Amino acid sequence: MPATNKREKKTIAKNRSARHEYFIDETFEAGIELTGAEVKSLRERAAQITDAFCLIRNGEVWLHGVHIHPYSMSGVWNVDPDRKRRLLLHRGQIDYLDGKLRTKGVALVPLELYFDEHNRVKLCIGLGRGKKLYDKREDMARRDVDREIRRALKERNR
């Protein structure tokens, strides 16, 4: 029987506030254009994507607001940790997203930065519609009720 060495994705950073602030309609997996020092830095410590957002300019998708810490062993080859980075998507996906972003209230939000099974850095981006305050309260109430139900079932099964 052949040994299957199937690796799964290794999460680098998650944007937990994105699902709180937006209704995520669709998700896409995008490659990200990085330098070698940035990839090495991502291997040794996490990045920060909480305040990040994506824009489409001249037919290219750009990632703004991601902070990748400078690599400790890199010296002068480190680039600006807060620079904008190009995302790698198919032309059809970019055109589709561009059409969707023309709708009012829709944003392209980074959800998760991770290494895929081939050790490439990938970014999961979501097409999100902004939530109102009452939607956020409703989600929090639903989570509280679900938590109470799970707790009650756990007590009952003991």
C-alpha cells in the first residue's frame, strides 16, 4: 500500500473580524506575489491581515494593509512590510469580481492567509456585503443561543 503523504493547509493568519463586519457571499483562492524574504518571514512568524482590503486597479487585484514582519536574517534585502502586493487570479475571475464590486456596499475582503499543500502562500478572499449594527447583534445572539444549546446537550450527555 503506498504511503499517502497528503499535507493540508497551514494557516498563517486569519481575519476574524471580517465575518463579523461582512456577509461573505463567495470566496476565492488567490496566489500572492511575494519576495523570498517575505516567504521566509511568513514561515518563522505570523502576519497581520486584520485591517487589509483588496482593490482592482487596471485589471489587477492589489492587496493593501497587510503587515508582513521583516525577515530577521535578511539584512538589506527586506522590503517595506506594509507595501501593497499583487494578487494572482485568472482573468475571468478578475472581470467577475470587478463587475460585482461596482455594486454599492460590496467589498473584497481578505479572510485567511495560509500555505497550501504545495507550500505556496495563498490568500482566501471573500466577496462581502457590509453588515448593519442590528445584523451584528442578531449574529451575536444566535451564537449565544447555539453555545447554550451545546452546553446543555453536553451536560445532558454526562
